[in-house]
Amino acid sequence: MPSYENPREAGKEAAWIDKKNQLAHTIRKLEQCVTKMRRRPFVIRVKNDAPEGMTRVDFNGKWNYADIFLDTATEHLENVKFRLTLAHEIGHIYFNYDALRGAEFTFSSFDATIGEEVYAWAFAFWLVFEKGEMFRERGGDPTCIYAKDDLKTALKYLILDSRKPNKEDLWGKLDGKLRELDCQ
């Protein structure tokens, strides 16, 4: 365990952002919204110990938490792909937001429809893009600022390189949705 006697070292340790916590502010904001809606504390936990190809989010309404399981291979993804993958799993929670009112509601993104997948990936695209724009405006970390074309390319390869059986159909629908949303 590190020593926190030296304030500089303690500050450096506290400032370090573990890869799986890159979107922590977004996760905390979502936890607060669901807590307020459900009138009891709600927690989202991020774990990166799922078997390869098993990245997903599971929600348990009875126990009032969601677990985002990132497969061990995500740790080796380049930053943009990692952020998109984590944001995608957060997108599943947003997609199911209204259903979260049910005390016994449970879901796993493993059971997601193609419509939910399109929503979650489009959400990921816009979340990562908008966070990058926020960093640009506030002089934040330039490694988190992405052009739309670069994000779209990373997203395309994430999907087409996956093991999903409907990946070409998913990419076609997502590409259409991203074009539609970009025109709004």
C-alpha cells in the first residue's frame, strides 16, 4: 500500500486514472440519476475480468447495481477503442433507463436486440466525441479528443472485428444512424 505522507506523491496517486475508470464522471452521473429515480442507492461497478468476447453489462434491480464486465483483451485496446467499448456498455444502461424503475428488473446486454446494440454504439460514439469536445474547450487531455471520422473508423473496426454473427448488419444500421444523427 502506498504511503500518503508526501502530498505530492499522494496527489499523483489520486490523479492517476486507471483505464477502466476513464469515464468515471459519466458513470457517477448515471448512478445519481438512477438513485434519485429508484429512491435508493444504485451502484455501477466496472470489472475487467470477463473471458474474451464476453464484454457486457448486467443489471440486477433487486440488489440495485449494474456490473460492466470488460473482457481481459480490452486492457490492450488502444485508448479510443477502449473508451468506445466502455461507453457502449454504459449506453445499454441508458437504453434501459426507463425500465430500471421496476424493482425486480434485470437484464444483460448479452440479450440485446440489434436496435439496442445500434443505440448503445451510437451513444458510445457521441459520448466519446462530446467528452473530447469538452476537453478541447477546457484545455484538457488532448489524447481524449477525437475527430468524428477517426471515431467512426475505430468503431467500425471494433464491430467488424468482433465475433458477433450479425456484425455487418449491425455496422450498416449503425452507420446509417450516425449519419442521421449527424444531420440533426
